Amino acid sequence: ASSRVSITTQDILTASKGQPLPQRGYQCVSCCRVFPRLCALKTHIENSSQEGYSCNVYYRRLKALREKEHKMQEAAAP
């Protein structure tokens, strides 16, 4: 199921919360590479396996875990 998870720009920004960003650019939370634009980071994540990185797997798994946690919180709410 997690192989079908699509990573959005919002997912990338959410994953980056708490991470100090450089003055110019966005940092991949998985491999720590810095990209000048958010769209470049998103392209990197989508094509990471071709570059020898597993960033796509990391972000997909992170998104799946957050969605699971959100569902558990909703179920626990009165």
C-alpha cells in the first residue's frame, strides 16, 4: 500500500518542520542534500532511486506513518 502513496509539496514541508533551513533552498530530510527550489526537491524525491538514494521510500513511509497516526488519533477522540 505504501508504494502507491504520492508525496505532495505539503508532505515535504511537513517533514521539514523543526529542521533549520538554509537561507536559500530546501533540504531533503532523508539525504540532507540542499536544493534551490521546492520543485527541485520534489523532483529529487520522485527520482531518487535513479540517483542512488532512497529518499522516495523515506518520504512515502513517513507519510504513511503520519496518516496512520492521524487515523489512530481520530479513532481515540470522543
